[in-house]
Amino acid sequence: MAQLWGGRFTKKTEDAVFAFNESLSFDKRLFYKDIEGSIAHVVMLEKQKIITLEEKDAIVKGLTTIQHEVDEGRLEFTSEYEDVHSFIEAKLIDMIGDAGKKMHTGRSRNDQVALDMRMYTRDEVAAVDELLYSLLKVIYRIMDENIETYMPGFTHLQKAQPVTVAHHFGAYFEMFKRDRSRMHDIYSRMNFSPLGAGALAGTTYPLDREYVASMLGFEGATLNSMDSVSDRDYIIEFLAALSTIMMHLSRFSEEIIIWNSNEYRFIEIDDAYSTGSSIMPQKKNPDIAELVRGKTGRVYGALMSILTTMKGIPLAYNKDMQEDKEVTFDAIDTVKDCICLFTGMLDTIKFNNDIMARSAMNGFTNATDAADYLVKKGVPFRDAHGIIGRLVLKCIDKNCSIEDLTIEEMKEISDVFEADIYDAITLKACVEKRLTKGAPGAAGMKETLKIYKKYLEDEINK
Ligand code: ARG
């Protein structure tokens, strides 16, 4: 047990208490951020003449050496240290002696951990954003190649109207684009440095907080020291946004699973992204999509966990907040893995265009267009709806599609039908006539794709 405190204690900490209290086993992830933050802190302390140039140099050199030793595996995170902050400070003091004892001047572990966690999370927000960008590039490619690949669009998982693969995938392009913009929002809102908040009430040393903030790439320093050490909103926002990404990935996975099933066969997941069964030789299972769908639960769990942890904590720092780390780390790892794997799976999917088109032709997906045809001939929409309903009933009876009926059979229901009905309800016509902004028609889709291309090429979005 190597602790930073102990002066006012008369008894040794119980082993079980130490083990329960420690966080090094998981906050070692913050090691690089802690070193970076400490270097910025001591550079500022020297600038403000709170420590000497020699002391600053010795501390910076010591911290850099510790980092190298950890990198090279010569220094390990052993269990006698309470947390990553204690570990680094103890190693520094061992290495450089008295100067090391000055590193923590004007700082508390409360603002230190708040800084580390913010810097770590900030990087991860950017990393998730980048992965989403790669996913969007794959979705864009699939859209661009499938402007005229017809498929049924569904409501209630019942065939509704024909759409295209480009259109269906475009819906996900929009979702992940919004997910990216959430990353940007979170980043800019959280990008303020809490260092200098001290334990809760600032410090009596003449710290230059703005200087530290700008050295560490922050927009500025936070404005309230109590909030600075107690705020975990940015983690909650991030987890909420990660949960939304998982919700999107999970819906997409669900569709991939359905489309890949024997009943649909719209797509085929590549062998490299499928798994087999130990007993049924014929099986090729969509495990990746299922796992992405399944892992959504643990990311939502992380969000609920932190919301609940934070809800009853009086200001300012309380040890409860140490619980922010494990679930957040796990959620970040999970989401990054899920986006990566999902992107690879999507990139290698094969579309069975014929099966999709055939499916779009069956199931009366052109019934709305048949009604619209009558409307164009002067029939009020509600009447047209009734006529086509009766026409569909006739088709069900004869086990055929609307376009399989002869014009005479159609005229038995309404004499408004003419020979041009057949051209009006082809799959192509049903899709191409949908010209409004956001609809699947090729002309509109090409315009949308231009916007997406520009979005992907735009430097600020990269
Ligand atoms: N390991 C602690 C955490 O993660 C660091 C801060 C400790 N502060 C304290 N006052 N005990 O929250």
C-alpha cells in the first residue's frame, strides 16, 4: 500500500478497504492524460514562479521517463497504489526526490481526475466521430451503386411501397450523420479545462488556468470550481449519444438479419463476417449483426448507471464519481468495436437485386400508384382507394398481381381504367414518379448524393 495521505491516520487501512477503494486497476487508462496534464501544470507553475526552473525541468524529465518506462514495459502498474495519480506521483518522488513533492502544488486529485477524464473522453468523442465517418463512406458507396436497385419499403414489416436500396440506406446515412453532429456538439461543449479548481474551491496560488487550458488544447478554463470537479454531464451526454448510435446500429442489424434470412434472401453476408453452427452443417449465421444488436444493452446500461450514480450526489466531489470510469470505458470500447465490425460487414454484403425486385413487385406495393392513376383521371382519392381495394381483393382471389389482370377484368371494377394503367404501375414508374425532396426517385436521389458527396469531402467534416 503506497498512499498519498496518511499523516492524520493512526491505523493502517484494511486490505479489503484498500481493494474496494482502489481505481488503478481501471484508471490506468488515464495514464497518458495524467502525464500530459501534470506536465502542463508544472510548466505553468514555473511560469508563475511557484516552482523553480530546475524543479520544473526535473519533474518534466521524471514524468517523461516514467512514460517511457511504462511504454517499454519496464514499469508496471502494481497493485499497491490507490489510483493512477498516486502511482505517478509516488514513482516521480522515488525517481527525483524532493522536487517531485512539488508537482501537486495548487492541485487536487479532484481537479486532476476531472481533467484526465475530460481529455480522455474528448479523444474518444473524436475517435467515434472518425469511425462514423468511415461507416458513412461505405453507406455512400452502396447508395451510389444502387440508385436503381428496387426493393420493397415496409411499414409494420408489411410491404408498403417500392423504394430503392439507395433510399433505404440513405435513411441510415441521415441517422449516422446526426450522430456525428452530436459528437461535434459534445466536443465543443465539454472542451474547457477544469484544472485549477483544486479540491473544490480553487487555490490560493496564482495559477494561470487559461495558460494550462490552451497548452492542453482546450477552448478555455471552466468558470466555477465546484462545478469543475463535480461535472460529469459531458460523460452522460456522450453515453446518451453512444446509446443513440447503438440504437441506430441495432435497427440496421435487425434489418440485415431479416434480409439475410432464408425467407428474404435480399442480401448475403460475406463468409468472412458470418459464423457456423456446431451441429447444423448448413448454417451460416449473422452473429456480428446479432452481437451489435445485443451489445446495445450494455451501452444503455452504462448511461443508466451514470445517470443513477450522479443523481443524489451533493456538491462537490464524492467518491461515488469514481464509478464513472469502468462503465464509460466499456461503453466506448463496445461502440467502437461495433461500428468497426458493422462497417466491415456492410462493406462486404452482396445484394440479391433480382430477389429484392421480385419481392417489391409482389405484395401490391404498387396499389397506391394504381390509386394515384385513377386520381389523375379525375376520381377523388377516397373513391380511388376503394376501387383499388376491390381490385386487390380480386387479385388475392386469383392469386395474381394487379398488373396481371386484363383490362377487361379491371373495367369490371371501374371503367376509368385504360391500357395506360400498366405503364403507370411498373416498379420503375412507382419509384421514379416519387420526385419530391427526400423521395426514392433517381433524379432526386442523385441530387441528395451530390450533397452527401460534398459533405464527405468537406474538410471540416473529415
Ligand atoms: N480515483 C479517484 C476518482 O476516480 C480520484 C480522485 C480522488 N479524490 C479524492 N478526493 N479521493 O474519482
